[in-house]
Amino acid sequence: MRLLVEISPHLKQKYDTGWVMKQVVFSLVPVVIASVVFFRLRAVLLVSVCIIGCLLSEVLVNRLRKRASTLSDYSAVVTGMLLAFLLPPKIPLWAAFLAAAVAILVGKQIFGGLGQNIFNPALVARAFLMAAFPVMLTSWVNPFNLEAVTQATPLALWKFSHQFVSLEKLFLGNVPGSLGETSSIAIILGGLYLILRGVACWRAPLGMFVGLSALSGIFYLKSPLNGSVFFHLFSGGAMLGMFFMVTDPVTTPVTKSGRFIFGLFVGILVVIIRKWAGLPEGVMYSILFMNAFVPLINKLTKPKSFGR
């Protein structure tokens, strides 16, 4: 009989980081299809530029730090896809490429690489663009007609003009908005795939759903149906954040109860920002803000050792 002597762990999981990230890529396919349907060639160009920008930035950092290539873990591809979904369809491609570089260099590699970043890289890049080029991030177009510049997204119409877009349009995605945030049904399909495959934990999305639904229900209890819970769930980046941002295993808590608490406060902050802040949307800032509290949440929700 042959005896093998190895260091622990002796029981290894058959899944690695590359496999997990591939599942995320697969789950984003419905969102890609929806964006191409509504925004045509522009969606293809924007997604391609963001992915290429992330990959090139990853290669550059690895060469400067004399490290082995990390492209095989697909994390840069996922970051590029998520970043593209957060941007307006008509944003200049050079700005999208710049944002991709910021996502990798500032949002990820400056902390040491995958698994060590504190904030979600795609959201860091969008926050950078929002601060540097606010006009680009607030210029929208109508689906199927990219030449006609629209005045506002559904959330902006609701906040500043008290006009409501139908829930049907919000659910299908035939509304102005960021590339991958418009079609709720496509995001839900991708998110359910992640949860059913065991790649994403359901606790953080559930927490965000409870927080956002409960607070919006309280604030807009007497409002029309399309101005309360369902409107806030299907508008803006709520669904994309619920399934693909708060489920990020790196920038969210590691404890089960901590994930629910994290999502709960994200949902609450989204409604607070939408109601009282000067901006109509609050998903990006809510998640980035709660990212900073992840170490504290992990500490407070750490389970006690057995027997203590």
C-alpha cells in the first residue's frame, strides 16, 4: 500500500476561485442579453472596453509586482462586467476604460489583490467617475433610441417631478438607466442562478430586501403602488446591488448573521438616501458605506467557541 504524506488540509474542496467567478460570469449572461436588446451595439462596446481595461490593468500590476498571472481566476472579468452595468450606455469609451483601470488599481490591487480589498472595486470606479465627471454619469438615453437624450431616469422623475414609471417597464427594463440596471427580470434570473448553485449566500440579499421593503413601505404606505415598495425594488441599481454587490464574498461579512445585518442596513440606507439626499439613487453609496463596517460586523457576530 502506498502512503502519501501531505500538509493539511487533507480534504480539499473541488471548487476554486476560478470556478466560482465563472459561475458569476454565467449568471450575468441574462443581464448582458438584456442590455444588448435595449442598447444594441453600444452595450457590446461598453462591456468589451470595461473587461479589456480590467484585464490589461491586472496584467500591468502583476508584471510590476513580478507576480504570476491571475487572469485565470476570472475576477477581473467579473469586475469589468459589473462596472459596465453600472455606467450610462452613452458614456465615452475612454472614460469606461479609465474607470476599469481605477477599479483594478485603486479598488483592488492597492489593497493587495483579490481577497484583500475592502471596498467593491466596480463601485469604487463608479464613485470615481461620479466625482470626476458627474455630467457623464447623469446623461441618459432611451432604450432602442440612443440618439434621443432623455431628461431623467425613473428615480429622478419620481424624486424631482413626482412622476411614476409603470412597474411593467421597470420589470422588463424598457426605461432609461445604467446599462445593466434596467431589466429587473434579467437580474433576478442571474441572481437566482447564483443562489441555487450555492455561489452566493441568500442572507445578504434577503436582508437588503427586508430593509428596503420595510422602510419604503413605511414612508410610502399611502402612495400609489408604483410609488412604494415595488417601485423602489425595481428602480435604479437595487436589484443589481441585491444579487451581485452585497453577495460579494470579499467585501461583505463572513458570518451568517453578519451577512443579513449587512444587507439589512444597505437596504435601509438606500431608502434614506433616495428620500432625503440630493441624489435620486443611493445603492452605490450605501454599499460602499457598509463595506467600511464589515470588520466591525464580523467582530460583533463572531460565534462563540464551543463550550464557552
